[in-house]
Amino acid sequence: MNVVCIGQACIDRTYRSDDAVRPATSNPAQSRRGFGGVARNVAESLARLGSEVALLTAVGDDDEGAALAAHTAAAGVNVRGWRSVPGRSTGEYVAILGPDGELVLGACDAGPVEEIDVAAIASWQGFFEHATWIFADCNLGSEALQALIALRARSSFRLAIDAVSAAKILRLPADLHDVDLLFLNVHQAERLAGPPQARAVILTRGADGVDVVVDGATTHVSAIAATPVDVTGAGDALVAGTLHRLLAGDDLLAAVRGGMLVAALTLESPASVRPDLSKELLEKSLHRL
């Protein structure tokens, strides 16, 4: 197994306003329903790029959970480790976008994924034994994240984590020295008491590009020009593209550039994971780097 992803799988509901969003009133908008969740998006993107990937998550025992599993499996992701939680509803993410496709407001009901605990992490040990990378998102609870970081310290896999949001980054422990890659944006970084001490930090700045921080040294990588249709999933695409290129043997900076290309391609699609994403599309788009 190249990558094991652990975290959110949910239903995405996106509303793109016809005009500037006005608070405290109804805004005319175009709606879209799709399949999302940070870890799920990363897993599907990796599978479409040709990686062997498993997704470990928890969904409700409802039609939405079944549809998520079916769609994700059809994309080539191993879903045998999924948990269906009786009596719970599958998580949901709602995004309100402006007419330019930029996020105005996001709201997330994480659902049963927040119930993944230390015992669940231990039960998935068989998935971890042959993984090159494990990716986790901070929709997981603090104890589950700490268990993964502790497991990394005594295992051969490498660990990447995405902060998800300014609220959920606070679920991470202070000691991140056993985290190989931490993905976060400037708003999330502001919630921390100091600079994150992961082995490498990918700090995203939206249209201003990305800072790659290793051993205190920062290298800036410029953004790739794109015409956004929907920003939902672009950060997840950056993670997937970066891991894909690391698996292919790129150094970190080259891998991040590849990740930014996948993010740009995803920005230009209305879906959280671009449905025609493939190795071939990536190769045809290399001139944009």
C-alpha cells in the first residue's frame, strides 16, 4: 500500500452566490451536491493519479454513507476498513462561495469520524504495516491524532497531517517532531502559540503561493495561474499531488510544485476531486509549471 488516508468522508453541499454574499438575508445561488471530506478527497485524487491507496473513516449507516463508499471504491480506493456507525448520520460539509468561486463561509458536521479513537487506530494496524505514507486530517479527535504520531515514532512509514481549519488545528499536540509533513494555511498557523515544529511545513497562502519550511529555512513556491470555478478541494488536491510526486521520487520542493499543479487543475473544476484527473492529464499540464 502506497498511502493510507485516515479522516473525513462526507457529503459536500456547495452554494455559489450569483452576486456578493449579503448577510442576514437570502442570497440567490447555484447549488451542487457531491462527495467530499479531506481524507476522502486526498485518497480519491491519489487513486486517480495511479497510487495504491486505502481510506479509513467512519460514516453513518445511511444512504449517504453507502453512496460515499460506492463512489470512492469505484475511483480505485480500498474502502475495506470503513466503519458504518449504527444510528448516526454521515458527516456533511456546506460551503458558501462568492461569485468568484472563493469561500465565504464553510460549516462542517464531521459526524461519526470524530468517534474514531485509539482503539480504532490500533485495529487498523494491518493497514499501516506496509504503508509508505499515512495521511491524516484534523477531523480526527486529539487522542486519535496523538496515537498516530506516537505510532510514527516507532514505525517505518512517514506521516503527513492536514490542519483542516483554524478550530481543528488545536487538536494537534504541541510536539510535532514526529510529523514528516504538516499542511496548514496562514489563518490556521495564527492559532498556534509559535511556529509548528514538524519536520517539514507546507504553509499555503492562497493566490500568493506556498511557503515550504524545513529546518527553519523557508522557500517560497509561487502559485500556478488558474481561473477558479470552485475552491472546494483545492487544498486536498495540493496534499494528494505532493504525496504522489514524493512517491515518484521527487524532492520536497519539486513535489510541492507538482501538488500545486494538481490544486490548480482542481480549482478549475466544479467538483471537489476533478473527475478527469489522471497521470495523463498531469503530464499534459506540465507546461504550466
